Amino acid sequence: MLFALGILLYKMASTTRSSEGPNEQSSPLSTPFGPPFDDADAEIILRSSDLVDFYIYRAMLSKTSPLFKTMFSLPQPDASVSEKQRPVIDLTEDGETIAALLSFIYPLAPESISLRGMIGARVAAEKYDMAVIFQHLDERFGVSKIVQDSPVEAFCAAYSHKLGEAARAAARASLKYGMSLDDIGDKLQYTNGPALFQLWKYHRACSAATAKLVSDKHLAWITDSDSDTEPHRTLWSFARSTCTTCSCWKYHYTVGPSRTRWDVAAPWHTYITQAHAILLERPYGKAVAHRSVVGPIFNLEACHICRNTLAGLPAFVDLLRKEVETRVSEVRHFLAHPPDTSPDGSYRRSI
Ligand SMILES: [Zn+2]
């Protein structure tokens, strides 16, 4: 690692040269990025591989990167450079990536970052030893709109670059969508086979782990304790005790380790059946608790006694939602160690 950083440091220092300022480019081909990376009193220029210039304060890079701090402490290659001139540091990343990277350390930087920029910035942050930034990126990646809206594409990109935490965040985000080819649709063109196969296995494992919660008439995950220390148990007792006193057709369930009998009216059975179907397609806790799923259950036909038992349905739904999230959190092994790139580097073609 130190050797690699040393090589990088040497390359960066050896390509450092001077520039007169934002309006006096040392290279006629380079283009200023513009605000907020255009301060006239900035001491250095970061130049991207596609020749975009970023005017940066030295202290901001030193604060976030020990690598840059060390580099700035070394004597400059050209000692005759005047105070008005500033060194240019050529980087191998493109402008989109550098803009994304700097957005995490620069005030007033644009907050909207593309998936490609975010992945590139995460890789660059690790390369330049910017620990604070890549930790921040990992936290932001999973909750970002682009990952929530396009989790399959995000997963493939993160997986291909061996960004384990980002890949796991994208995989979790994918659970609220189906995983069939029709579900993925046009975004299939932005995926790659090995990564998609891993995501599909994870998705299927989560479906299997969660759908079995409501796959038969025994609900083992529900405690049948009469304890009133937890609200859901009180409501569960209410539903169980009043459901058998009418003449409606009942569905026979059992709950808990002691397999306590629970006879429910049609609305309960309908909800459980629908929850199973949903979890097979989308193993996502909020999917079984969504009002579009739960709301219509209260309108199903039942006598007033059975309808009263539905007062316990929200607690049942919430308990199932939490159990789904628990079971999903236990499915991690498929994503624990993203593999290395294939010999021909084909994993890296996704972004
Ligand atoms: Zn009834």
C-alpha cells in the first residue's frame, strides 16, 4: 500500500507544472470547471484526464487526504515558479469524477451527483486515502435518490468496482422492486451478467427467507405469550380471543412454539395470503405494510364480531414488517465478498 502511494506521489509530483490563473491557461485545451472551483486565489489546479481544471485551496485537500498533505510538504519541482503561478496536478480521473469527489469537501458544491460520478468518487477517495470522504460516500450511497430509483444499475456498478458496502446498500434498495427481466426493463442494458447473477441470488434468498413467514398455516414467528408488556401482544390477544365467537367460516392457523390455535375470519386470511404473494416478488418490509395492501382488508365482508378483530391487524402487520426486515438483515453471505474482476476486466464495463 505504501509502495503504491509512493508511486502515485511520484507521478503526481512529476507532472506538476505551473499555470497563470483561470483566465490564463497553461494548456490551450483545458477548460475551467467553473463555480465553485474557480477562486482566483486558489493555490493549485487539479486537471482531469479530460482536461477540466479545478482551482482548489491547498488546505482543503491537505485536511482530507494524508497523501496530498505529504505531497504538498515536498519541495516543488520548479522552484522558480512565482507566487502568482500555481502548480497543476494531473489526475487520471475525469472531470465528472473529480467534481463528485470535491463536492464532499467543498462548500456550495452541487449536491446532485450521477451514479457514475458517485462510483468514480468512491474509488478515487480510496485511492487518495480520503477516509472521511469514502465513509461519507458509503453512508450517502444507499440513501441517494439514484440508488433508490435504480438499485440494479447501482448494484452492478458498485459490485464491479468491489465496493462492498455500496453494493450491499444497493442490493437492499433493490428489494422493493421485482427482479424479473420485465421488472428490470430497459435498465438491463446497464447491468453485467456476473453482478446481476449475484443480485438475483440475494433477491431470491431474501424472498425465500421472508415468504416462508406466511407460507403456511403455522406462524412460528408470533409469540403466543399473554404478556401485556408489549402493545402488539395485547392486540394479538384481543384478536385471538374474539375471533371464535361467531358463525363465520374460519381459517385455522397456529402461532408460536406451542402452536396455539388461532381461528381467523376471511379478511385475516386474505391479508396473509396477499403478504405471501408480495414477499415472493418483493421481500421488502414496507411492501406488506403499505396502505394499498392493508386498507382494502378492512372493507372485506365479515360480521361485526370478526370485523372487530381487525383492530389487531395493524399490530399484526407491523410485527410482520419488522420480522421481514430482520430476516432480510440475516441474508448477507451472497454479498459479503464481491469477487475480483474477471481476467479480461469485463466486470468493469458497466459504467
Ligand atoms: Zn364472524
